[in-house]
Amino acid sequence: MTLRVRRLAGAVAVLIALLLAGRWTASFVAERSWAATISPSAAAFVSRWQLLGVALEAGAIVAASLWFAIQALLVARVIASVQVTRRLGDLQLREAIPTRLLLAGAASAGILLGLIAGAGAHAWREPIALAWQGVTYGVKDPLLNRDLGVFVAQLPVWDLGHRFAEILALLGLAFCTALYVAIGAVQREHGAVVIHPDARQHLGVLLAFVALVIGAGYLLAPYHLAASAPTALRVNAAIRLRSTQIMVGVALATGLLSMVWALRGRNGLLVATWIVLGVGALGERFLIPALNDDRAPSPSAVATARRFDAIAW
């Protein structure tokens, strides 16, 4: 990369930063000016609200960018020990990959993915503020025996955290896999997939992280089940809860076996493990609800549902 190209890239980055800062400043001044026409306390509240949104967005972008930058640096560790094969007539020459350009591109891609993953975090203000304040109704749901305030205030924040971790895990896995394929650390030889040991360890850890995120999603599934009144009032709702608990165990086992693959490199074990998780997820999602008893709920359950509706309205 020449000096001129670096200067041009730096100028474009500064211009984008100035445009974003200018847009936020204009929005901040406009909102504060509007609130000041009501009262000084309203202007102060709106200012704090705007700053909270900026802090959340900046924090999410920085965290995501650091995550992807770390993944790029771990890939760079493998670059020095990987060589690609280039054919020159009848000869096959093995040559090292130029690390400087590849590392710069990987880091830039990591920052770009961080911007994509963290953008829009200002919308987390409402659920975070509600969860921080807390809500209590003094009424418990019949399935999990939790106060309804948990579903109103806490569950949305848990879902936000899970979705963010899910984006980081899946994008990180796809990002690193693409980089390893590009540098030749993951390739097919004689019909088999050959993976560089360092790349296998890195991808194994990422796969384990993905499995843990899937398990966390199944930990939240009972709360979503309880929040859906028609499903929660079914006679065999306990079967649905048991199936989610089983899937948590399957996800944890998948993460553990992914770490075993990272150390020992048994591709068949990895494929079989993730097939079991996929089949189990399909069964939990479609088969268990289909076999669930759809008999009409009892009169007491209907009265409970009406009580919940009254509280909601």
C-alpha cells in the first residue's frame, strides 16, 4: 500500500467520522432545543437520554470491533506458517503469503464488521432503562412461577444480550473461516478437508462459543414459552420445558466436543456432533409442539389468562 493510498484511506475515514459526528450533533441540538421550550428539567433529561444512546452505540461498536480485530490477529498468527502452492508450468512452487497486506485487510474487515454488528445499539435505551428501574406486579405466571415483571422488564434485555452474542459468534466464525480458506489454511486435498492445526484450534473455540450461545437461547426458551399464553396454558407444557432443558445439555456437549476436535482434529466427530444438535433443534422446534396435547385449558387456566390480559391492558 503506497503512501498516497494510505493518506486517501485516512482522509475518507476522517470524513466519514466527521459526517457521523455532525449528524449526531445536529440531532442532539435539535432535541435539546425542543425540550428546552418545555422546561429546563426536560432539556436535561433529553440530553442524558441522547448521551445514553451514544454511549450504548459506541460501547457496542467498540466491543464488536475489538472482538473481530482479535479474531483477525489470531488468523495473522497462522499466516506466517502457511504457504500456498503456485503452479509454474509443470512445477509446483510453495511460497509464503505477504502478511502485511493481508493483515491490514483482515483488520479493516474486522472494524467494518464491528460497525455493522454494533450499529443501532442506541435503540437499547428503552429496555435497559426499564430493566434498571425494575417492574413488579405481585402476580406470578403459572408455568415458571416468576413475577410478571420479569417478562416485561428483564426478558427483553436478556434477548438483546443473547442476540448481540449470537451476531458476534456467527459473524466471527464466518469471518475467520473465510480468512482461513483465503490463505489456504483450510483446503481440500484428495477429497478430504485439511485444516492447519492452529486454524483448527481457533475455529474449534469459535464453534464451542457458538454452541454455548445456542445453549443460552434454550435457557431463555422457557420464558418465551411462559410469555405466550395459549402455549403456556396447554396441559403438556411441562414437556416443552423438559425438551428445552435437554437441548441445553446437548448444546453444552456440542461445545465440549468442538473443543475436543480443536485439539485432536477428528472431523467425523465434529460433523456427527453438530448433526445431533441440528436434529435435536428441529425436533424441539417442530416435533415436540406437534405431539403436544392441544386439549382445551381448564377454567382456572382461562381465568388466569384473562387476569394477565387485564394487567397487560
